[in-house]
Amino acid sequence: MTQERYQGEGQPGGEARPEPLPSLRVVDAVALVVGIVVGAGIFRTPSLVAQNASGPSAVLLLWGLGGLVSLIGAMCYAELASTWPHAGGDYHYLRRALGSSLAFLFAWARLTVIPTGSIALLGFIFGDYASQLLPLGEHSSAIYAALSVVVLTGLNVAGIQLGKWTQNLLTVAVVLGLGLVIAAGFFLAPAVAPAPVAAVSSGASSGEAPHAAWGLAMVFVLLTYGGWNEAAYISSELRGGRRSIVSALLWSLVAVTALYLLANAAYLRGLGMAGVGQSDTVAAELMHRVAGPSGAWLISLLICAAVLTSSNATILMGSRTHYAMGRDFPLFSPLGRWNARAGSPVNALLVQGAISLALVGVGFITRRGFETMVEYTAPVFWFFFLLSGVSLLVLRRREPHVARPFRVPLYPLTPLLFCASCAYLLYSSLAYTGVGALVGVAVLATGLVPLALMRRRMGHPRSNPSPGGRKSWGFGRPRSV
């Protein structure tokens, strides 16, 4: 995907330094972002959204709003990424605007909450659908989730990584599965008569305030839209100038929004509001209605393959960011050791796998595995998304004369609206969820301990000063998962 060029080569005293060359077209970037965003979530979260919505129209409105919020955020990221194209993405913007301490906490969140929670979350989706193929008893979903973490981590530790063609093939599985679901819901399944609202809206029927139900539903909707900010990490590799990132973000989110609206309309038509709300495996339920057990088996197999692909990619990329953290922060140096024989950062993989396995255990104890992992990751995710929006406002004020190939329209209204949306989702993920959210925040807060230890040991940050005269520890290439 990337080529390398070397600066200083052939010059007296020049030192060879690899850098990425622009080698991706806009269509490549759109395909990458769509492949990242359209993952396993669309086969699991629709039931949770339906449980907190008042009817089919509300469900579709929530998914449409999710696309709109993502588009607003994408415009903010487009300005940041086109102005400062950098492989570090969010970390680079946070460090540049808000300093090293908050940037380190982002790195800490990457180690302890975001990728590890995502690995556990994907494990529970895998468990729900694998249990449709071969049930393993009462705790089948948790058993499959733990097995997926152990096996995929073990494969990466051994250096046996899925090849690029396999990853691409299995990514096609999720798109193929979604296409089958949409076709089945619209053209093959008989339409289900609408059910009474009280029978399908668990949030309303349980006496929960409507705004609370909508807030929780939006947490699940925007979780499913998550991943579009990955485009920031390839901003320095796009052809066609810095404005190419704008086209990549906007076109990919238009495509994703259309797919999600079609998929949910198909679920609602084929299963009805009550059927969607009561199922943990909506795609399998719909295919069972259309084609019997063989249809449910086929779609479950495709989804399992897609989930394992996403989980393997998260494990692989997450371990590389932890490795980079170990290289840049002496306190975490064991994570920064590369095993040449395995061709992988074994220590980082083992630590990541242990944390993910512990999170599967937490999900098992609460008996709400998937929901607990959403709760665990959501507040931390939205906190740093909010700070990224704040970074745009800060950098506009601090560096007004920097050339900006793309300026977010309706400034400052658009970034303020994005920040307000993030703040609302942060509030919703804390106020309307369970104990998992508090655990995630507490784990993030523990990052203050190593931060204080490093400040005491070093007296000041170790590496090059960041723009604006701030010092930096130099953690350079985090990648979101």
C-alpha cells in the first residue's frame, strides 16, 4: 500500500530516512474507509437501537442522524488532516494543540481501553453468531469470545499472520453478507405487520425517559459508524493534493450511511420492530425466516469470518501502536521489543491479549458481554473525539496563518456542533449505561500515575519540542482501531 523514499540519500553526511509516498487514489481511500467502518457492528447493534426507539421511523431517523453527525465530524477531520497530514492522526493533533500530557493519556487509552475493548467487543459478536453454528452451552458466547482472543493473539505471536489477500477476501464477506441481508429483507421476506409501540420499545415501556433512550441508542448507532477517522492516518499517502482527504471522507460516509439505512430498513421489513429488538443475531434471524436453517447458517458463517478479520486486524495494528509506545516512553520499554524470529512485537501482543481476555471475563461476569464492552469503550472514545474537535478550534486561533487546503464550512458553527455532539455522546455514555462506563473512565484515570512517574524521573519531556513551544515525549504513530 505504501512505498518508501529516502531523504538525505546521496548527500554528504545525509542519513537515509524512510517516508511514505503518495500512492493511494481517492477511490482506494474510500474503499479502505468503507471496509473499516462497515464491520461486524451492523449485524449486532440494530437490535439494541430498536430496543431504545419508539418505532420504525425513529430507528431510521437515528441511523440517519448518525450519518449526519459523522459527516460533520469528517469535515472537521478533513481540515486537520489536509493541513497537517501525519501518520499519527489524532495523537498528532492532540499533541500539537493541547500538549504532551493529554497526548500521553490518548496513548494510554490506546493501550488499556480502545483497541483492547474493541477486541473483546468483536469477540462477543463472534460468539453470538458462532453459537448459531455450534452452541457450546449456556456460556457459549463468552467461550467463543475468549477463544477468539487467545487463538488470534497466538497466531500473531507465532508470526503466522493472515495474508493480505485473505484479509481482502474476508472483508468482502461482510459486504456480501450485508448485501444478502438487504436483498432478503426487501425482496424475499414477507413484510411483518407493525407491532404496538409498547411491545417493542423497551426503553419507553420500562419508564425510562425518552431522551435517555435516544441518548443510549445514539451511543450504539455511532459505535457502528466508528472508524471513519482512520482516513486521517493515510492522509500523507493520498494522491491528488491535500484536498483528496476531503473527498475520501465525504464519499465514504455517504456510502456507509446509505448501506446502514438500507440494512435497517431490511431488518424492520423482514422481522418487524419487535423481532429486531428481541434478537441478538438479527441477520441470522432474517435469513432463517427467508431460507430456513441453511440461510441462517450461511449468513452466520460469513459474519464469523468478517468478525475474525476485523479482530485480527485490530490485534495486529493495536500491538504496533503499543510497540511504538514502548519505544518512545522508557517506562514502557518492554513493549518496545521486536521479536525478529516471529516478526512481531511479542510483548505488546501478550499484554494486549491479557487485557482483552480480562475484559472478556468482565463481560462474562456482567452477563451483558457486548453491551458491557460498548459501555467500557464509549466514554473514553467520545472524550478524545471531543478533544480532537477542540484541537481544531485551538489551532485555528494559535496558527491562523498556516495554509489550509480545506477549511471546514460555516466555521466556527460546524466544529462547535461537532464538539456539542461529542459532549452529548460522552454524557449519554456515562449517564445512560452501566458499570462498564465507570470502569473505562477509571482505567483511563490510572494513566495519570505513569504520567506523574515519568515527569518526576525525567524532570521534563524527553524528545523534540512540538509546535507552539510545547515539549513532547515524541510518541509518533498511533493508529485508531
